Amino acid sequence: MSAQSAVRVPSRGNGAAQAAPPATAWGARLRGRMSAARRSWRRLVLVGIVLSYVGVIVVAPLAALVAGALSQGWGAVKSALADPAVAGAFLLTLQISLITVAVTGTFGALVAWMLVRYPVPGRRIINGLIDLPFALSSVVVGFTLILLFGRLGPLYHLEYVLGLRIVFAVPGMVLATIFVTLPFMIRELMPVIMGLDREQERAAATLGARPWQTFLLVSLPALRWAILYGLVLTFARALGEFGAVLVVGNDIQGLTETVPLFIYRALANRDAGGAYTVALLLGALSLMLAVGIEWLRRFQRR
């Protein structure tokens, strides 16, 4: 009897265990649904916060530009676009931006390669100075150029040697824009150069390739997307530069007036229609560049 009871007791226990799983499974499903609901609620809150932030910071200013540009009708927009000063400002801005991209792209790539591949003395100091434009106000940059190339500056006579005017002229604005956009190409290239596979370069050298051939045929193709990404960032930053070019260029209409300076002058002269229209065009161009950068980033990941 004791043996039978010992056998039956576990059987009863097994029956209870067989009756328990439905309730346990139902409770587990309920807890899972509640947990999923909490996660969904948190996700919705986070998405709402992000969308609200983007709406306030990005969408609202763009909507205000569109509303301001169209507030006086299409006639005001056409009149602003027909202004020769607008075309001149865009032309000068594009010229400065393209020169900046060419200079920064070339020398920025060389600096990035040098800092990564060669034991340069004082490399940490140079690496820290590269980020100086991020911390220094662009107005201070323009003022520094005036102190250097002004009549009382140590480099004033360099203008006569070079045969060009720097302060309150386009060359000074180009120098200011180059300084402001200095870090973008270097900071974009350095991590990619660090991650290059050196075995392929050694294999090319073993097969008889010269250093310049190794760079052009092996290293440069691996850097092409980083270079393009840095160039787009530099161009976008150069388009919107205001403080440095205002100080060093002095906003001379028809001579040193870029698109941001035109917007500033139009607002000062109470030409809201022209300011809104030109700002909308500049914002649309910047938005196209931002979308292009994101497209390049996704294409690079593929």
C-alpha cells in the first residue's frame, strides 16, 4: 500500500501540474501583452518627443520661411529673384565655397594622411588645433584676419608682395571660410585612414607598385566616399558662413556681399520679401546637401 500510495501521489501531483499550465500560460501571455503595451507606449512617447523637437527646430523655421516668402505674393518673389544683387551674391558665395572646397579638400586630405601615417612631432598639439574652429567664434576669426593683414598688422606688406588686397576683399573672405571649414575634411578622413587594410598596400608594393601607384590604385579608392562626404560637409558649411565674412569683408554691396550678408542687409533695410525669398533658396540648397549627405552615408554602408 505504501508503495502504491507512493506511486499514486506523484500521479496526482502530475495531474495538478497538468491542470496548472493553462492558467500559467494565460498569465504569461497577459504579462507579455502588458510588457509589449508598455514598450509600445514608451516608444510612442519617444517618437513624439523626437518629432516635436524636429518640428520646432527644423520644420517650423522652414515653414516660416515659406510663409514669409509668399506673404506678399508671387510678384514679390519674382522681384526678389530678378534683383541683380541676388545673382551677384549667389555667384560670389558659390565662388568662395568652391575655392574653399578645393583648398580644404586637398590640404585637409594631406594633413589627415600625415597625422595618421607619419610620426609627426607635436602631433597631439596639431590634432588639438584642428578642432579650434569648432570652439572659436567665426567673428573672432574675421577680426584676427584684420589684425594680421590690416594696416597695423604684421602681414600688411604681404598684400603688396602678392599684388592683391586681402582685408575687406574676397581673398580675406576665402581665408576666413577656409579656416572655419578646416576640421571637416580632416575629421572625416582620419578614422577611415586608420581603418585601411595595410596588407593590400604591402601586397601592391611587393608586386612592384611605386608609392604613388599604391596610393592612387589601392588607398584612394577606399577613401573615395569619405573624401566626397567631407567635401559635401565643407561646401555646406561654406555656403552659410556669416560672422567671419561679415567682419573681414565688411559687406560691400556688389563686391563682398554673399548670400547670408544679403539676407542680413535686406532685413536691416526692411526688405522682408527679398530676405525671406533668398533665405528660402539658401535653405533649400542646404536641405538638398543634407539629403545628399544622408544618401551618401547609406550608400557607403552598402
